Amino acid sequence: MGVLPDIASNMLPGYEADPQRVIAQAGTIISLYALGVVIGAPVIAILCVRMSLTTLACWSLVVLGAANLASALMPSFELVSAFRFVSGLPHGIYLGVAALLSAKTLGPGNMGKGIAISMIGLTTANVVGVPFSTMLGQAFGWRWVYGVVAALFALALLLVFLFVEKLPGNPERTARSEIRALGNYRVWLMIGTLAVGSGGFFAVYSYIADVTTREVGLGPEVVPWVTATLGVGMVIGNFLGGVLADRHLNRAAIFGLVLAVLVFIAYSLFAGAPIRLFIFAFLVSASTMMFGPAVQARLIRVANGADLLGASMNHAASNMANSLGAWLGGLVIAAGLGYLAPGWIGAVLAALGLVIMLVSIAVERRDKARSLDTGGVPVIG
């Protein structure tokens, strides 16, 4: 799952080398995948609200495997694009289900660690999967990358079917309750925290190759090592964030966002030398991932029973963050502010995410006060 969003961007030269592909078309593939994620997360959560989480995970893997295999085999750009969109549809719901299954397996009081464990695969992909897929595509062509990913989904389907506990569905849940959660502004506050607060990471990540080669002056062969350092930071930050989230949800989110603001500022000022680049690449990814489990756990909580929707919308928000951060980062570079300037975008976005988070906490405290004033009966509005 962690490799998929990066395949098209890392394979741009491969698309261009193919007579039927050009870089502009490859950009369309990237956007269509992200669009599929954003659309698929809420729609599938609503349509499959009563389905067993285990069954939903299996069907998601079937679609992911089939769509990626089709992407590898399709003869035209239009058909490849269509199946990239289809591949994105189950992305959010599968990762949301994985988080819920992990949390349920660990038991009460472990939502943060459960989310963090489910995200280990995504973060590890940046250490191993993305560099491997890039080398595979350069050696054998981009179709092989999609084919290998399809095979991995088939393996994942077998493992989930054999080893993940078969949890029953809940026939009492309705699509109406999931739709009602979409109309709850408390849910959108948390989605906004993720989409805005995480955007800074993607502003930096999207242009880290240019920072490495053009700003710091290192060779292109160093770029995979910088990317791997980002991945290591993601793994460690994600794990620490999960532990902190289970101790105190709100404080963990606030701490992570404040730390991210400070790290982005330091990155913008000091990352222009080889050793410092590696240090700040690690810190940028670690601080961003540190608040992720807490914010996702809080999103599930404020969804008020629509936990599948809440868990899956987290990944839709991440794709929004990807688009927002990459776009803003490109703007400041195009304006001539330098290749480290996206770090300032990261600081601003993390600060805005912190503000949205504080508003969400204030709303929650107001709701609790109203509940006390009405004899324990919650007041919504």
C-alpha cells in the first residue's frame, strides 16, 4: 500500500521512454489514484457498513490485486488511467480496516498502538518498497512494478484469510449513521487537522531529491539514502506516536504538531549541508508521523460510532495533504525562494493544523459542559 502512491512519480522517466506515454500523462495517473482514494473511503464505508471487517479487508485486497494486474496489462494510457483510479478506491478503506482490526486484537486502551502497528507497513515501504520499486521499474519497465505489487496483494489476501480473526459484522449499523457522521463538523475538524497539518511533510518530501542534488550538492545516487532516512523517521515517529496516544490522546496530538512546527523551521534554516540534511530528513518525518496515531484515534472517536468511516477518512485526508503540500511546495520553489523553502510551508501548515486541533478540543470541552448542564444528556450543535 505504501508503494502505490509513489509508483507513478518514481516511474515518470519510464512512462516518458515508452512512446505511448509522456510525463504529463503520468501526472494524470498520480491524480486519478489520489482521487480514487478520496472518493472510495467514504463511499465504501457507507455501502459496507454491516460487513465483517475481515471480509471487507479480503474483498479490498481482491480489488487492489486485480486492478494493479490490469494496470500492468492494459494496452493504452486511457485504460491504465482507469484502473489506477479503481486501484485507489479501496486504499483508504483497507488501511482503515487494518487499523480497526489491529486495535481490536490488542484490546481496550490500545487504539493508538493499534493504529501505529497497522501503519508500520506504510512507513516501512518508504525504507524498502519505494527504492525497490524504482530499481525494478528502471531495470524491467513500469509494468513489472504493477505486476509485482499485484502479486504482493495476492499474498496479503492469503495471509489475511488464513491468520486474521474472522470478526462478525454488525447488523444493527446503518448507512444512515455513517452518512450522519459525514455531516458532523467535529469529524471535519479532525480531517482538516490531518489534511493541513500533514501537508508540510509532503511539501518537503516531494522535492527532497532537488534539495539533495541542487541545494546540498550531492549526487543523485544519494537520493535513495535520504528517502530511506525519511522512512526510518516515519517508522520511529509512528511507533512513538502510538504509545503517546494511548497515554493521553490530546496531549500527544498537540505535542506532535508543536514539534513539527519547530522541526520544519529548523529544516528551512539549517538543512543545507550533507549531514544536517540527513538529520532533518529524519526529524521531519518522525515529527509528522508522531501526531498521526493520536489524530486518527481522535477522528474515530468523534465519528461517534461510525468508526469505519473515521478510520478510512484518515487516509483520504492524507491524500489531500499530499496534494496540498506538493502544490504549495512547488509554488514557493517556482517563486525563487529556494529548495529549502517548502520547509516554511511545512511550518505554516503544521501551525494551522495545531490551531484546528485546538478548536476541536475546545468543541469537545464545550460538549462535555453542555452534557453536564443537561443532566448528562448530550447536546449536539
